[in-house]
Amino acid sequence: MSCQKGHVFCKECILECLLAQKKDIQRKLVAHAAQQTQEKEEEEERLMLEKARELDAFDQQNHGALPQYNDKNHSRDKNGFHGANSVKATSFEEEALCTMKAFWLPSATPEAPVKVDAPSTSTICPEGKEKLKLKILFPIHFTEDESEKKKSNLDKTYICPSFGFHILTFLG
């Protein structure tokens, strides 16, 4: 079998390659669709939380003369001193840094979410990287050179049926 660019393939090999590409495309499409639905759900959840936060702020503004903050971060001073708890937290952080010897390694860093791009839905030629379909492939029929008598099948030579030139074959 050959593609339009002239790349020659064994029929079984190219069919197997195209089938594997189709399965890979389907797997990537499913992963992309799952990621899209997850992103949509996260966006909806974020919008709901933002709306609830706005409603709470509006409710506090309308029901009280002074705003009441439930967030403990607003009551702290700007210098960062937070009492005995902050000393305890910093000592734990220092101890963790001492025990973790290689904090710069990729295995110790948090991972960024992997974004799956929409895959191409067309199969490609393994040699030429152009789009390839099964309908485009055509069979190749070689003509044996009968003028030379060869002893084994490996010694046979083939000629171009149109021009009569010898076709070189390389095995291995």
C-alpha cells in the first residue's frame, strides 16, 4: 500500500497504525470532554460563591451600622505578629525546611493542572505527517525481473512496469 506522497507500507502495518491512531484520537476526545465539563462545573461553583459573598456583604451593609467581620485576618496588625501561635507556626516551618533536604526538586513542588487540548480528528501518515485516510491508500504491484535468474527469493529484483527501471530493495 502507498499514500499519495509515495510512502510504501505493508497493508497490515498501515491498517494497524491507522486503527491505533483512531483509538488514540477517541481517548483524547473523551479526556478533552471530561476536562471541559470539569472546568464548566468549577466556573459555575466559583460564580455561585462570588454571588453568595456579594449577598452576604450587601446583607451586612444594610442590617448593621458598623460592618461585622467574621474574617480573623482583618483584626490582625499589619506587621505580621500574631502572638504565640505565629512563633509556633514559624518554628514548625523551620523544622520542616531542615528535614526536607531537596525542596527544589520537581517531585517536591506542587503540580500545575494539565490542560488537554482538543485533538485533531484526522489520522496522519507515519512518514510524511500529512493527513491520511484509508480510502486514499492504493495497492502497489511489483513486477519481477524475469531476465535475470536468481537462486533465492532474496536475490529477486523488481522493475518499474512503466519505465523498466530496476527498483532497489533494502532489507533490514
